[in-house]
Amino acid sequence: MNLRELSEILGLSQTTVSRALNGYPEVAEETRRRVREAATTYNYHPNNRARSLATGRSMSIGHVIPVSTQHEIVNPIFTDFISGAGEAYAAAGYDLTLKMVSDGDEDEVYRDLANRGSVDGVIVHGPRVDDRRIAMLSELGLPFVVHGRATGSTREYSWLDVNNRRAFYRATSFLIDFGHRRIGLINGIETMDFATRRRTGYREALEEAGIVPCPELIAHGEMTERHGYASARQMLNDAMPPTAFVVASVICAIGVRRAVQELGLIVGRDVSIVIYDDDLSYFKSGDDIPVFTAVRSSVREAGRNAANMLLDIIAGTGDAPRQRLMEAELTVGSSTGPAPDLAPHRQRG
């Protein structure tokens, strides 16, 4: 498939098709969408070297990933985001540049990408409260979209996020409606913006129900199976253990389930669990009946939407900054039930 053949199929001139694929702002959005979809359908791949020479662009999007044991996105969930973003890049004829760096080198890598013109824009991952990268990228003039938000930033910037506060408010309220009063929160790293918003939603739901949040029922850490297990085990061994957990990741939830089962308890009867992010392409939470009750949103869709947002900014279409807030969906699985009477069957190991 070449440009002439694709143009004939679409009934458009080669110039219009080329301009649509190259992101020229004078091409109508509907035409741009038709061309991108047709390019995907017929597996058309433009010559990126020729396009780069013609447009002065690198035809590449950057993702800078800090390689740290204390970083939230170095986990299987990141694969779904990149898959969705990659679909959008491929349809627009862009390549993906992935930079794995130590935390201390992150700022230098962003500056190098901007100065060399190695990429036309970047997706910023794992935003923290008062994230310094937003001001730096704005000053560098490098187009960017933040996957998430950064509380405390005084600059306007483009972002795509899930409504984490509302998601955890709904999850906690769901458990309260089942009669639970001792509800543990197993959250991500405290300085990450999404974890701050999730804790806020959890606390708001408790306080609205007249329940005083207990610090000993809140745990922050890297979202691993081990974090879920260790945090849940400690809380369950308390003199007044929780009857339910709200958990920040399906990966953490596997650890929580292990802790519950080691104590001879049954998930959904003795201890209820509501998780976030079970809508993963390669990590499904059961078939007809989900294993976990969850507040869920598609990470793959988030990647696709963030990538298309950035591509539109690079093309100069519409006004920037662009901002989109996605809502999570509550799905009921087999991991939740009414609050139990603790005395008859609680055994702490």
C-alpha cells in the first residue's frame, strides 16, 4: 500500500492525505480521522524519514521512565498504557522513544530530548504533588501531556486523568453501605498525586458516614504484591482488625488476599476487598463473575486518549492546554459482602 493507492481508496488527493497524516492544522478533523483509520485498516506506513525532512519534525514521541524501585509505573500496568498509546502513534505515523533513566538523570534527559529535537513531544508519567517537571517542560517549549495531575502546580498544562478521588469515595461508600466500619486503605506511594487524591476520597466517604479515619488503617507504599500482603497482615493482626479493604491495585490485592487466606479467613465473607484498575488486557479479574469488586477504568484507553491529545497539540489543532477527566466504573465481584460479626470466627496468626 502506497500513498497513491490510499488516496484513491479515500477519494482524496495525495496532498490532502499526506497533510492529514502529517498533522497539518488546515485539514478538517473529520478528514484527519478518516485518513488515520484508513491508514490503520490498510496497514499503510508512510516513510518517516521523508516526512521528517518535509515537516521538520522527528516523528517520534518520548516516554521518560525513571528506573527506581520506588516508582509507581514500573509494573505490568504500564504495558497496557503503552499499548494504547502505541496504537495512536502508529495510526499517525509516529514512532515511540522510550528512555529508561535513573531518577537523578530525569531532568537532564528531558532537556537533551528538547535541545536535540529528538522527539516532537512527551507523555509525563507518575506525576507527584508539586511536580517540578511541569514548569521545566513548559520553559523548554516541548509539547507534553501529563498522565495524571500534579496538585500544587501553578501553571496551566495538558493532562488526562482518572477521577481518583471519586473512585475511592465510591469504593469506600460501597463498603460502608454493606455495614463495614473498620475499612483499611492500602494505597500507593504517598507523594504520588493519584495516591493523595485516593486517600482524600476514602477519608471523605468515612467522614460523611460519621466514621473517624484511623491512621493505623492507612498504608502507603510501592504497589506490589508484597506491599499488599505485609500491610494487610499487619492490620488484620490488630486488636480491632478491619473487615474490609480498599486497595490501590489488583497487584496489591493479590497480596491482600494471601494475607486473608493465611489467617484462615474467607474473602467476601470474613473480609471484603474492593480494588482499583482490574480492567487490564492481560490480567482479567475473572470471566462472568469478577474475582474482585472493583472501581475500574481502561489503562489502554487512557494511553490511546493521552497520545491522541498530544498528537493534536503537536499538530496545532484546537486550543491548549487540553484536559480530560475519566470516570471509573464500579463493578461488583465475589470479593465483597456484608460486614461480619467478628467474634465467632476471627483467628489471628
